[in-house]
Amino acid sequence: MKELAFSSIPVNGLVSKPRASGRTMMIDLGLPLGWQRDFLDIAGDCLDYVKIAVGISRLIKGDILKRKIQAYREHQVMAFPGGLFLEYAYSHGWIDRYFRECEAVGFPALEVSDNYIQFAPGRRDRLIRQAAERGFQVVAEIGRKDGSTALDDLVADCEDAAKAGAAVVLIEAGEIMGDRQAAVLTRLRSALPLDKVFFELPGYWLPGVAPDTNFRTMMTLLDALGAEANIASVLPDDVMTLGSLRIEIAGNIRLGDFAEGA
């Protein structure tokens, strides 16, 4: 029995893979292979991308990392190393070496970010083009962790990254937190196709992030953008919760949409 359970009960917002929107990008902080395989058996249908965070790829034995990437591939999940690792390699003049290593372990995608490094004008977009020319699907992370990017600059950076060949742009969580959240969502939605943009959830390691922050942020994004919102940096424990929110049988259920006793 390979179809979803309870398939006789219709729900809203349920879209099969491959999908162009309503995608989920999980953060992998070093999941063991056995746990990962079991997790994918349960949650693989709800998952589209996975970021092996920060420098964790450097801490995993090569054959294990290849098996992790292949397990994701078998479930139609695009795996890529966190952009901070690319920033580290670039800052030391090892970017070609980094690309070769990504190819060697089988990463189908990689992230280009500038969280901690200030690229010269146009350099980030050249890196995106270089990576795309080598056959990687490029995730371009845009914005700063402190949310300090002027809104016009944020939109322009997203447009430039897309023109350079990024498959999707990932908006840093800091840029959509706080008072300007609505303005950022409105501008980005009008500037770029919704299927091009992922919105990142704040990491639990950041100041001011409470246990319920990610849940409330997921609710806000889905309320503003609908089930089609692409949401990133989702912790493994929250992947199925987000899936439940997308079909509106979670904290956002609207029982009034159904006839009593139907």
C-alpha cells in the first residue's frame, strides 16, 4: 500500500512531487543514516530540499556523506552544503577545490551566500554563474542575519541572483522578522515569481528565538502567501507539522469550512 493513508478524505493544499511551489527545505545538522532513512520513509513526500548546515559536510566521512546525499536523491530531495562552507573556501582562495569536492561526493546543488563575507560588486553573481555552469542547481541566500538590508537592495539582490542563474533565492530569516515583515513579503511577491523564493525560519541559536517562534513564523508565512509558500531551515521535527499546516489540519484548521455532520 503505497498511497497515502486516509486517501478517501480530501484535503486542501496537498501537492505531489515534483512541485513548483509549496516546497519545504529542511536543515540537516548531521542526521545519522539510519535515522535519515526512517525519517524519509515517513516525511519524504513532504520534503523538497535539504541543507547540510554550516561546515558539517567537512566532519562526515566521504562514503557516509555520499550515502546521505544518495538517500535524499532517492526520495526526490535536493541536498546541498550550507553556504557558510562556500564562504570559508572562497575566503581562502579554494573555490575551485570546493566545487570539485562537491562534485566528488555527489551534491546536486550548492548554496551561494554572503552572510559573513562581503563580496566585491558582481562577484556573488559570478559565483552563481560558475556553479550553474558546472551543473549545480544554485540556491542563492540573500540578506543579513541582523535584517539590516535596505528593502530596495534586498529585492535587487534577489533579481540579480535569479538573472545570474540561481534556481531559487533564499531570504535570510532576519530580513522577514519584526515590523517590516509584511512589507518584505509584499515587495518580494510582486518582484519575483513565488516559486523562486524560499523564506527561512530563524534558528533556535539566535537571540530572541523562543520555542514557539518557528511555529508562529510558519503560520504567518502560510497566512500571507498560502500553502504555496516555500519555507526553509525547517528542523526535522517540524517537517510533518509544516505539512499539516499546509493542508490546514493543524493549528490553522478552519472547521467552519466544513458542513457539520457531512
